[in-house]
Amino acid sequence: MDAEISLRVDGESHRLTVDTRTTLLDALRERLGNTSPKKGCDHGQCGACTVLLDGRRSLICLALAVAHDGAEITTADGLAPAGELHPVQQAFLEQDAFQCGYCTPGQVCSAVGVLDEVDRGWPSHVTEDLTGDVELSHDEVAERMSGNLCRCAAYVNIVPAVQQAGGAR
Amino acid sequence: MKPFSYARPGDVAEAVREVAAEPNAVFLAGGTNLVDHLKLGVATPDLVVDVRTLTSQEVTDLPDGGLRLGAASTNSEVAADRRVRERYPVLAQALLAGATGQLRNAATTGGNPLQRTRCVYFQDVTTPCNKREPGSGCSAVGGYTRYHAVLGVDAALPDPDAPGTCIATHPSDMAVALAALDAQVQVLGPSGARTLPFTDLHRLPGDDPATDTTLGHGELITAIDLPPLPAGTRSAYRKVRDRASYAFALVSVAAVVTDDGVRLALGGVAHTPWRATRAEELLRGRALTDDVVRAAMDAELAAAQPQPGIDGGNGFKIPLVHRTVVATLRQLTTEAQA
Amino acid sequence: MTDLLEPRAIGQALVRRDGEQKVRGTATYAYETPVENPAFCHPVQATIARGRVTAMDTAAAEALDGVLAVLTPFNAERLASTDDAEYAVLQSPEVAFRGQLIGVVVAETSELAREVADGITVAYAEQPHDSELRTDRPDLYAPEQVNAGHPTDTSEGDVEAAMRSAEVTVDHTYETQMLHNNPIEPHATTALWEPGADVPLTLWDSTQGVHPDRAAVSEVFGLDEQQVRVVCPYVGGGFGSKGNPHANVMLVAMAARALPGRPVKLALTRQQMFFLAGYRTPTIQRLQLAADRRGRLQAIAIDVVEQTSKVKEFAEQTGVPTRMMYASPNRRSTHRLAALDVPIPSWMRAPGECPGMFGPEVALDELAEELGMDPVQLRIVNEPDVDPDTGKPWSSRHLVECLREGAQRFGWSDRGPGRRREGDWFVGYGVASSVYPTMRQATSTANVRFERGRYVAEIGAADLGTGAWTVLPQIAADALGVDVADVEVRIGDTRYPTASVAGGSSGTNTWGSAVSVAAREFRDKFGTDPHDGDEASGDVDQAAMDEDHAAYAFGAQFAEVRVHADTGELRVPRLTGVFACGRIINPRTARSQLIGGMTMGMSMALHENSVFDPRIGQVANHDLAEYHISVNADVQQIEAHWLDEHDPYVNVMGSKGIGEIGITGTAAAVVNAVHHATGVRVRSLPVTLDKMVPGLP
Ligand SMILES: Cc1cc2nc3c(=O)[nH]c(=O)nc-3n(C[C@H](O)[C@H](O)[C@H](O)COP(=O)(O)OP(=O)(O)OC[C@H]3O[C@@H](n4cnc5c(N)ncnc54)[C@H](O)[C@@H]3O)c2cc1C
Ligand code: SF4
Ligand code: FES
Ligand code: FES
């Protein structure tokens, strides 16, 4: 069954027809040709499809496109104008925070979300004092970035990259 | 994935009517469990009714001093809410121990307690499963039981072919905390609204493993209420898992300690978030020394049934949950003294 | 002896050339290849572990609007070659393992393809299957050879006699688990069949080698290699599982051939990868060690039992490292296989060395304990002068130096006698050695051309995150004697000269050798002032292939482990590795490779486990929620260091390969540290908290 929806992706508006079964991830990758968000598992288990959905980091493999009619999506490719890099992307590059690069756009979007959540003072599983301030410590970043699997195991470099970008803001 | 119709009604009443009118209709909230199951063929609805934007997304104060969590409030917003963090740390901790930042941004108060088991056979439509296909049998018995139940099961190797057999666990962390908090569930159904104690929401498999909860078809959770807690209450959630993060509980413990006694709920051990009522009784009015807690847990776990299986079975959960309760209550009492 | 290149670009920590595309997500992986109007495939898999498909009801499916083709064993084209049974896709209704491909649906949308594939009813004549690996199976057999051409068994002296007479012995059985490679990019392909075109078949495939991929596909379809083009500029990880094409590649090519002119796309689902994309066999290793009181080995023996699929043999060379690691007069190694009704095992990062450095390195720890000796010292006293296996001298071997430097960096001397408690945690230290053979493939060719003022090197190499895009220009620059900024490299396409597979940590060694030779040829021909369009090509220098030395990279890994006193939860706060792996071309990408390997080794130690359910013949936990790989929070401090090693025998770069050594020995170091922390000796991986609980106070 088809439905017509509109999406704003990386600043551009689109009207498109999707199957009610189409996920936002497939809408982007297979309908709109935006393959910046990756598909690693299609079941919410790897984080490769992370984007900013209405401002919050989200997995879009478990989001039905029809249910997000009108949504505003920013992928890793939309974080900075062509030829420039977002501070998180620059930090990933400098820290060699990736190898094969397949998890990377998801990591980058997740990191942008993490920095925002930390700014808002949101606690995490490793925050000792739930009502205190949150710091960008190694353990805080590692816990918050744990929804993004990296099989190349760039974790050791991802944490300092996020810290660097966090400090550079 | 089977084709389905999608509807986003104007309000909750209409949503309830639409689902009630169509036997094979379901509600959709954050979709993190339902869409997973649509893809796996575990859920095969004809109609999906989207309620994510219909129920409240707010956390509001209740006149009695408690809090109301709108059904569409996200797991991350609830965990970040100052009032929850200050007054119900057990809930904030449970939420933060669940899933990941991205998933918590989508997962909702209504959807989380209604997520279904992570039993690997339940999720694989090529294997028999009484919960997914009533009467087909239970593949988990004698299989991969690491994440399966030890409580609320009547034998170490129940009959895999019996239609009532199911040794699955409920995977939610949030639900364990809500059980310990004596939360109340606000429900809107085809025949009106009702309030249900959270501890009555989930059910043991009985002879109907396909049914996880006591909600009727078309009944919608509109909110979950947290009752006020007496001053001086301490609470904590302890989750034990196979990775440091992003893994379901092997076992978990939600403990709420007040002057009157302890409220204790266990996760990862049963088909429901398990209120350890026997232990609670034995702990009432007692000083929570390790020995006292151990004796109470011995009693609570007396009927536990380790499930043998490939990869060593799940017998380890019995000493593990025992030890975790002791450690959690020790931590809460030491903190209280400090 | 080779004259090593003068390192100028080599040794610089240059930033990845493909970095910008990767952090933006604009690097296009196989499935993402932009093509006009693609059709989408979804495979159909067998749901029995052995038997025959008797019927598939596809009529309704085929009649559906939007369904373009349904291929089954009953209507699929007959392939030209079915010599490799893994590739004989849809050639017979026989089912040899659960999850085997028995069909594919091609449709206008991916949703429809999946719906239809999942809805096809299949009738089977099921037969009993046999998929349980046990050491007491009467049908265990000795394969003709094991992977990489090693002999199945070796024997020298008399191990049994030494075991009887030695002062101290260790005799235990160790088990490594079944593991799945699980690159985050699934196995995926975009395929186009254009009959009548010069190159009728194009595959944009996720592969560790476009040329080996092409060779396999062209043979299966009876095409000339020139009729097939494989393109793969980026690979989202492979770890061996994309070293050889798997059945999905043949399936998508068949789908493309069924729809001439229409590009088709197929990506395995994560779940399907647990059946179709290879895996590491579980291994059962009996280790026997005999030693004198000073720790000198009198005997070392390993007897390995592991599995393969009945369809196709893959014999992991698990016993091989035991043959060469330590000196001992009496030695034995054997491999026995059980051929089962199971999916086909294959390469996974450091086949042989990875599982094969678990049993022996834990057994050595047990021996050290028996002897009351420092495990570092025990390894040092057993350092062999020459390769014990072949008798050849080492091209270079600096294991002892790695152990010493690692011990110092890690603070090994703080290691007390055992069971130290800090707060709620027991803390322990463990050590193990690492090893990986230095390999170079025999064939690879590179072109060097002068183009608009820059040098362009072309070779069909692959970058799976290993850094080829960045490292090959560094080699080319030094071989040409120019600035690295003046070199461009083009890889990942069979239009470029033939390259060997990115496997066996041989990629940089092999391709770099070819690039160096091509550069030398270029300079010989055109001097230092070339003209636009000047071009030379070069092959791997056969003459420089040293056969007289045993060439290996070595390393030492040190682990700190914490075990929670209440729950048995395990953490690895520190992992320190020191490696002697030849000359490092790019320290930035090299460190990532080594740390990536170590992290994967830790993941193997603590988490990963494909739990095989022999009742149904499949991995029960076949997704990434239940098959746990380490997440960010599992990793704390992991350091990789290297010695400044100059090896003149391996190749002109002096490089030894770094992609795999990092995963070898890690699991043993972790398990040894667990024992030091708790007194619990775990001989079966992974070491999970349920194995700790009974030993806790
Ligand atoms: C990889 C992964 C890891 C995870 N790890 C954890 C974990 O560690 N701990 C944990 O607790 N959870 C975990 N989760 C589960 C996650 O928390 C749940 O999927 C989520 O909470 C469900 O909420 P939702 O809003 O997305 O529900 P949906 O998927 O939208 O719905 C779930 C079910 O509830 C029904 N429903 C939804 N809202 C209502 C309502 N208001 N009234 C009545 N019925 C309703 C739906 O019909 C459906 O049956 C994990 C999930 C994934 C994918
Ligand atoms: S335990 Fe329950 S959910 Fe799992 S297979 Fe058995 S019946 Fe199905
Ligand atoms: S593809 Fe969405 S989480 Fe893996
Ligand atoms: S960079 Fe390869 S999976 Fe993360």
C-alpha cells in the first residue's frame, strides 16, 4: 500500500511515494539516493543508520517512513556544506576514528547527538551522580557511543575524536 | 513483510475505535520493537494505527506528589527528567541501562513495557514457538536458554510440545523498575478508561503463551503513573549483562528501600518483571544485613528451575540474581548510612 | 637480501585519503552504486538442514505486479562450472545445510522482493542431519592439507616419551568458539548483465579482491575473464569473509542474467550472513607440554579437532603456530575434521593463528604456574634460534624484545602472586605472544603513468579500511622518488592491473612490491623527466622472493582484567601490545589496524559466540543483538607499539603485514589475566560471567 509523504533531508524538501512498509532508511537509500546513512543490520542493532531525526539522533531502519511524514532529517552528508567538514567529522579524520568507514556516518551523527545531549545535561548509565553535571570523560563518551558498533574497532580513536569535537565547540 | 494499511487517527479515542474494530490491528509508537517484528514476520498486522503523536509526550506532576509519564514520552526524555532523576533514580537508571541513546530517543513509555521477548526462536519464524504460533511447540526448551526464565516455570525441562510451554523472559529494564515502584497504568479501551496496577500488566504464560499482558484488544496505554514515595526512600537498578553496554539483561534488580521495607523486582528471570514478594515479606522490618537478604533470596528462589540447554543452560542465573540482590541492597544500605 | 626503499613518504602518519568521503558517508559501497532503475533481490533459504526441495510454489508470486523474476533450483540457468560446490547455486534441489540458498525473488522494490521471498511455500523431503562437533566422533578424518597449503600433521621426536619422563607437564583441552566475521557492511552487490556488450557482466561487489572475485565468477558462468568487470572502490570491512566470493555473488549474477539490461541489487541480511558468508570453525585443541624445572620445553604437541561442511572442505590451520613458536626437541601437531551438515567455514582474520594462539598460550601460562615461573620468562627461555618447523633461519625475530618492552610499558613487574582485590573488583594481569607469517602473493601487477604532471599508479587492490588508498601512494612516492602529493592511486577495479586478494596480511607487501617494480621500470624507461602519457608496468619481483628464511611478525600482548566480586562481570581496562612487524609505512593507519585486531581479539575473549543449535542445524543467536561484538564501552585503554625493525629479506618496503597479528594471542592474554585475578582457569571461550560465578567468594 502506497502513501505520499514529504521529507526534508539535508535541507532539501522532497515529496515521494512510499510503500507503508518502507523505512526511512530505505526511503533515503533506495528512493532518494542518499546513501550516507548505512544499513548494517536493519534491526536497530548496529547504529550504522543513525541520523538526526527532528534534531535527535535516531535509528532510521526501525522508523516507518509514513509515520514520519514531514520529518526533518540530517545525515552525515548534511552536517556541513560540500567541501567543508563539521567539527566532529574533522576530529574523526584527525584521530583516525574509522577504518572501513561503513559505520562512520552513523558514528558521526551519533556523536553530534551525544554532544547535544551532554549540553542538555542528560545523564547516562555511567553518570555517578544522576543530578550532577555531566562531563565528556572517556567513560561517558564510550557509554553514549555504544549504540554504534564498529567491527574495525576504531573505538579507541572514536572517544578522543568526540572529546576533541566537544572541546572545540 | 506483509503489506498493511497505516492510519494516524485524529485522537486517542478514534485510535482505540480503529484498533478495536479490526481484529488484526496494532498500535504503533516508537516502532523500535514493532517494526523489527514486522520485518521478521513475527508481527503480521493488516492495520497499523500510529499513536505516537496522539498520546501525551509530557511528564507531569500529579496532585498526590507522584508523576505521570505520558505514553508517548520517550525513554530518553523520561530518564533525563529532573524529577525522575531526583525522586525515582531506580527508573532513570533502568532506562539508561536499556538499549542505546538512539533507541531511547524513539522508544516510548507505552511501548517499552509492551516490547516482546527476545527469545531467539520467537524471533525466527522458521522455528516452532508457542508464543508466535500457538500450539507449534517451544524450541527454547533444551535449546539456547541463556536469556530464558528460571522463575514462573514449573520444570527444569518442560514439555517442549505442550501448547502452554514457554520459558521466555520479559526483556524490558524499565518494566522492572516500574514493577518495584508500584506504578499504575492508565488504559483507554473500547469500553472506557481504567487504571491497572503495573504488576498486573504482565502475565505468566499459563496455557496461553501468546498473550504477554492483561490488556484487551484495542486497549491503549495513555500514561503510566508513579506514586509518590515516602521521604528518605532510596532506590537503585542493577543490570548484569554480557557486554558493558547495549545488551539485554541476564538478570537485573530494581530495589526500592523505604522505612517500611523493601520493594524488589527482578528482571531477566521470568516471563514477567518478577516482584520478589516472598523476599519482600521476609525482609519487612528487618535490618538488611547480607545474611538476612541471603535468607530472603533463598526463599524467593526456592522454586527456581534452571533450564539446561546448549551452551551450558541458564542455571547460573540463580546464584547470579541472588548475589546481585545482595550487592544492590548492600549498596543502598551503605549509601544510606553514609 | 633486498635493498630497502629509502623511506621519505614511508613512515609518515598521513591522514587517510578517502577520509572525507567516509566521514560524510559519500563513499559509495557496492549496494549503493548509483544505477538507473534498479531491481531488488531477496534470497530464499532452506529451512531444513538436510534433504531435498520437492516443490516450490512460486506461481502466485510470479503473477504479482512488480515481481520480475523468481529463480529456483527448478528453473535457474545451468552453470558452466559446478566444481566448487559453494558456487553451484540453485543447481540441484538437494539441501546440504540449513540456510542454503534455494531461490531468489527479483522485484521492483525491496519491500516486495522480501515479502514474496518470505511467502514462497517450499515442500521438502527432509533427512536426518548431523551437525554436532564432538571429539569422539568416529568419522573424524585427516584432510589432505590444511589452509594455506600446510601439512595436516607434523611430528618430530617422541612427545609421549617426553611427557612420561618430564619433570613438569601440562595436558589440557582448550576450546575456541564458532565465530562470525560480521563486517558491518553486509555482503552486497549491484550487478548488470548486458548481453552483446564487450564486457557483458559488471559486478559492483563488496570484495577483498576484484580480480579473484572475477576469476571465480567467470569460471562459474563460463565467461572469459575479459567479459566480466568487478568494481569495488570501498569495502565496509571483510575480515576474510569477502576474500572469496560466497554464494550470494553467484545468485545476484544469475538474477542479473535473468533480467538483461536491468541492474539488480542484492544485500544479504545480517541474519543471512550467519549462514552464507563463512565463519570460523569452533576448535577443540588438546595441548601437551613437557618441561624441565627451568622451564625449557621437552615436548610441545597440539591435536586439533574442528569442523567443516560436507559441501566443501575448509581446514583451519589451527595447529600451525605451535610448530614454530617455541624450541622443543619433541613436537607434534595434528588436525582432524568432522564434515557436518553445516554452513561452509572460511577465512576469518588470522585463520589458524587466531585460534591456534589460544590453546598453546594458555597452556604455557598453566606451565608457568606449575613451575612457579614468570610467564614472560618462560617464553623467553624457549626462544628458538632457528624456525623449529623448517630449520630455516629467521628473516628477523624479535619476540623476546617485544615481551621485554611490553612488560616494561605495561608495568608487569607490579604483578603480584595473584587474586588482588580493589574495591568490588578482582584484578589480574596476563600475557601471551602473538605471531603472524609474513606473506606475499606471487602475482600482482601495477601500472605507473605520468598524467598531467602527476604520477598515477593503478592496481586492482582493495581498501577494506586497511589504508591502501593512503599507503600505496606513500610506497609509490618513495619508489619514484617524488613527493607523495604528486602521486595518485587508483584501485578497486578489474580495469586496473591484476592484484592479489587482500588477505593473509599480504596486501601491502604484494601490491607495494608491484608498485615499486612498476616505478623502477618507469624510471628506467623514462628517466626523471617523463612526458604526459608515459607508462610502465611491473610485476611482483619473483627474484626478490626469499625462500631461505622463515619470515614472521611477532608480538607480545599484556592484559589487565577486572572481575566483579559480586556478579563476575568482566572488564579489560588495559591491553598493551608490542609488535615487531617490519617497517611501518603509515603509523596512523597501522596503529588503527593493530588496535583493531587487538580489540577484536578481546571481543573474541569476552563476547563473541555463535551458539550453534545442533537440533536444528543453525546458529541460534544469528543477529547483532544476540551475537555480541565489543561495543565502545567495553574498550578502555588499548595501546599498540612497535619496534623499529629492519628486515631485508621480506620485500623492498621491509614491511611484514599488520592486519592480522593483532588478533593473535589476545584471547589467551585475557584468559590468563582472568586466572591471575580469580584463580579460575577458563579453557573454553568466550570467558563470560557465568564461568566466573562459581569461583567467586
Ligand atoms: C537492539 C535493541 C536493543 C534493545 N535493548 C534493550 C534493553 O537493553 N532494555 C530494554 O528495556 N529494551 C531494549 N530494547 C527494546 C526497546 O526498549 C523497545 O523496543 C522500546 O522500548 C519499545 O518502545 P516503542 O515505543 O518503540 O514501541 P513500539 O515498537 O512502537 O511498540 C511495541 C509494542 O507495544 C505496542 N504499543 C506501543 N504503544 C502502545 C500504547 N500506548 N498502548 C498499547 N500498546 C502500545 C505496540 O503495538 C507493540 O506491540 C532494545 C531494542 C533493540 C532494537
Ligand atoms: S520460550 Fe516462549 S517465545 Fe521462546 S520458543 Fe518457547 S514458546 Fe516461543
Ligand atoms: S541498520 Fe539501523 S541499527 Fe543497524
Ligand atoms: S570503520 Fe569499519 S565498521 Fe567502523
